[in-house]
Amino acid sequence: MSRPLRADLRVRPNLEGLSEAAAEAIADLAEAAIEEREGFTIALSGGTTPRGLYELLASKYRALISWSDVQVFWGDERYVPPEDPRSNYRMACETLVDDVPIPRANVHPMPTSLPEIEEAAQAYEQTLMSHFPGNRPRFDLVLLGMGADGHIASLFPHHPALDEQDRIVAPVRAEHADPPLRLTLTVPAINHARNVHFLVAGQNKEDAVARVFAEKADPAAAPAAAVQPEDGALVWWLDEAAAAAIPRG
Ligand code: 6PG
């Protein structure tokens, strides 16, 4: 991969400012996509950082988005039932999906009830293939967070799923994660998106952000460094604390 990353860095003082600016940008992306292509496809991220963003999309920005033209997918999911507090689907329902007028048929959670996670990965690939033409989904927007270890979606440092080139969705077992079993979009699926937006805040992310933007970044050690859309835009929304150690230039 060519270095440095071609990314648009947008830094705001804190998570609140970040969420507000990102919500406005996402509402604009949705409007443009709906006007140009009659629909907006988004893959949501999990974790805690996007909660405020989702709540803003469901309140202040609710009326600006034509929700019946939106298709919601997930970038990763913990392999737990939807009512489990660790479920990314549950978090998105509580903060966004249940509070906007989106038809249920437009909401596509990753399946987590099949006995074999491999089957679930294949089932979600089928879901994606039936919504997108071609052999890879081209999301209008993939939202990502990043862990303090540099992981994205459920692609962890040095995990074999990071090297996946053929699949769109991979099953992951990561013993140190809670829960260890997860489903994730793969790097090629993420990099095929029209837009990828990271939302990263907090001082505990500072080192990982610096490693991603280092000239000699190692995507195996910091998976976020593997994200560079092949024909799309990459935006990093950061608060000042997370951006503090980005190398100059
Ligand atoms: C997950 C994620 C994951 C998350 C990061 C950041 O399901 O665990 O999607 O990649 O985005 O771990 O999480 P925080 O926002 O909680 O720091």
C-alpha cells in the first residue's frame, strides 16, 4: 500500500463536536446519494464512540434524511443474541434505528443465531450480494471506530482475517475480545466503499492513531492502516486528544 494514507483529517475539540460535525456530514452524504442513486447504503460501526452520532441522526438530523431510502447494514457484530448488551445491533437500535421512520425491511443486522458462525458469515454475504450488483458491496458509507490496539470492525492485529482477500464477511475468533466470536466485513469489502469515515476520540487512542499515520505504518499491527478506499474518500473524524500525536506532515 502506498504511504502516507490519503485521508481527510477532521479534528474537533471533543467527542460532542465530533459527533455533531460527523452527523451533519453524513446527512449530506445521504442526501447526495439519494439524489444521485435513489438510495443510501450505510454500514454501521459498534463500540461506544458512535452513540452520540447515532442519537443526533435520530433527533436533530432525523427530518433531513429520507429514511425510507436508507439501507442499514453492520460492519461487524459480536456473536451474541440481539438482546445481549454487547450486541452492536442492539446499540444501534437503542440510539438510532428504533427512533427513525426506517422500514424494517431496510435494516439488515448480521445474523447471530445460527449454530455455526461460518454459516452466519456466508448468510450475510448472501444478504449483501442480493443488495449490491457486482461481486463486492459498494457501500455509500462505511463507518468505523478504532480500538486502542488499532483494530477496526472485528479485524484485530495479526489476526488471519486481516489478510482475507476473497471474502466479504469473515467469521472471527479473537480470544482476548469480549465476546471472542464475531463477524466482520473484510478489508477488501471496506476498501470498496464510496466513503469510509472513522470516528475516534479519547486520549487512549492517541498512540494507535499516531501508528496508523506513521510513515512506516504496519497494517498487521495497526489494522486501521489497511483502510484506504480504492476509489472512494477516507475521512478521519478525531477529537483533539486522539489526534495529539499524529506525525507532522
Ligand atoms: C466492535 C467494533 C469495534 C469498535 C472499536 C472502538 O464491535 O467492537 O465495531 O471495532 O469500533 O473497538 O470501540 P469504542 O468506540 O468503544 O472505543
